[in-house]
Amino acid sequence: DTEHYRFDTHRTIQNKKTMTIDFMNKMLKKYRVPGYALSVVYKNQTIISQGFGTKQYGNASNVVTQDTQFQIGSYTKTFIAMGIAKLVDEGNMTWTDSVKQHLPWFELQDKYAEKYTTIADLLAMNSVFGAYEGDLAWAIGVVPTERELVKNLAYFDTTRPLRPGYAYSNLNFEILGQVIEYKTNMKWSDYLDKTFFKPLGMHHTYSRAFDVPNTNDLSFGHKFCGDKVAGPYSLQTSVEIFLSKENNYIAAGSILSTAADLSKFSKFLLSKGEGIFKSPQSISDMITGRSFDTMMVKYGTMMSFSYNPDGGAFTAGYGFDIVGDVMYGFHYYDKGGDTIAFKTRNGFIPSEDLGVVLLANAEPAGGIPEDLFISDRIRSYILGIFLNIPQSKLQKTYDEAIKAANALGPSNDCNP
């Protein structure tokens, strides 16, 4: 925690920027991720918004820029939660309203859960749906649309009781996407575009790959294992990395964005909705811990989190994976995202008005366990630079994260 070391208060903003860029270039050389885009927002200023490396493995001239589009995966869920928060801000619903109240055709086999599951239960990953249940249904195209997917939950055999505790379920956010559509009479993608993307000037952010008009700005996706790289895969033509059979809208994870656009969103988030929300309360509610994220107790050290079991906790917010005093002793929240060939990690320290978003155009596929958490370690290290954490402490935290990850077990074979 923060009591055990002195802060390095001599770092200027320029020092921090230089340290961060040097560290990114070092990481680019160390691992086989072809390209990154990084956003750092600090004290309401965009300090860094730039690309590192290449969009396309093997093509060094096709460089990543601040306007290169990456899939952001489940960071999409934060935008869906923000859409719900706007409806709460306007007085059109409350967090504790039942889902059924705002989506009358919502049905479950468990009639008690159908009646009493709330909007908040879905947002905090505290529903009857178990971890990753139902993902295969949309991945292989069993149902053609999100609406059909949610309608078919009437036939889905849930095994968990009402409000049983945290479990990461994409289905929760598929339902919330339909709640937005029912309440606004718009596609959730159009609602987000009208409510957030356009007003915030996020002109390179789209809700599915096929909506991107200029494909030159799209990053390719990749898989890597050790020193081997598979790809490049096109987001519009390579079926190997399609999120669903039709590569369509997925409220749980189909948005694409850029470092420049996500810098704008970070400022908006840290300002608690300034300019769009009437009150900061709805975003305060989103970043309040709601359900205990027990999974993080095991993996936290590998992601460079500091967790004190004596009174500390990893909790989940509304549309956020982690809320807690877990980043060098500072209060913190984040929402990660993983697709087949892209990884997103971010972290926000509200007391310091600090937000870091890191986009990567590759996902690990086998190899050593530490490769699973590259972006997590980078994110935490960069936050530490801006929090004036001494270099020795940054390095120690980074090294401990690698050690904890590799203790998970031996390397996995790289598939050809």
C-alpha cells in the first residue's frame, strides 16, 4: 500500500510521458504483439494518444496511429451500461427496476428470477446466468439476431438462483442491449452513436466492423504463441476472427474504437458525464462496488493489482470488472475486453483524474502463462508512472506479476 514507500514527486508531465513511451517501445520489442494504441488522460488533458508498432504483422510501413481502429471487446459493456445510466439520469428507469418492467417480453424458465431480476443484477454480473453460459449460441450463429437470442432465453435451463453472486456472463449485456432498444425505440448501436459518440466527437468509433467506412484505419488482428505469430486477419473478411457467424452487432462486445476517441471518452468518464448527464450521480453509481469479484483474488497479482485481504475487496461495478483500492493503494476501476484477436485493458484513478487505455492487436494462444497478462502489466506500470510510484516499486510489482502468472503452470504448446 501507499504507506510503504515515498512517492517520486520530481516527475514532470514530460518525464512521465517520456518514461511511458520508452516503456511501450521496450514492451513492443519484448513481446510478439505487432501493434498497440495507447491513451493516457491526466488532469483533463490528453497526455498521450498514439500508436506503437504495426497494424499488420509483416508490414512495417502500415503503422498504428491514434486513429487506428481496434475491437475493444467487452469494454463495449461499459458503453451499454452508460446507455442505461443515461436513461436513469433522465428518470426513465432506476437501477433496481425489474428487467421485466422495461422489457415486457423478457422470459426465463425460472419464473421467480424472471419477475425479480433487476437491471442492477445484470449490470453487476449477479444474475441466474453462469460464467460464459450461452456464448456458443451466438458464436456459431444458432440465432440470427440479438433479439432472437434474448427471446430464446425462455428455453434456457438456468442453474443459478436469483442474485447468487458474481459470474461473468455476456448474456446479461445482451439483455441490457434489448432493454435500451425497447426503451428508446432505436437499435442500441444508433442510441450510443446519437447519445455519446457524436456529441463527444468520437468519429472513428463504430458498433461493428462492417460499419467502418474507411478500412485503411482498421487494424488487423493476430494470435501469438511464444515467438510465432498467426495472422494478419481482417476484421471484415477473415471468418477466423468473426465474433459471430454474421459478424454482427453484439451488445456484449462488438464496438471498435481508437486511442484518440477513447481519450475523449476517458475525460467524459472521469468528469462523471459532464455535458451529457444532468447529474454525476449515475456515473458515481456505476463506479461503486456492487458484487464481490472472487475470481480476481486468484488473478489479481498477475495483473499487478495490490490487494489487502484484511478489509480490502475486489468488487464489480455496473459495466466495470473491478472497483476497489487495488492500484498502489489508490481507488481504481476498470473494464477489460478480449476478442479472438484483440485485447483491451484500461484503468482509472478518479482521485488523480487519471485514465489509461491500452489497445493491442493480438491475443495469446498458448505459450508461457505470463503472456496472458502482458497488457494488464503494461497498464498498471503506466498508471504507476503517473502516480509517482518509485521506479523500484514499479519494477518489483511488474516482476511479481510475471512470477505469479508463471506459477499457474508450465507453458502450453503452440498449435501450428
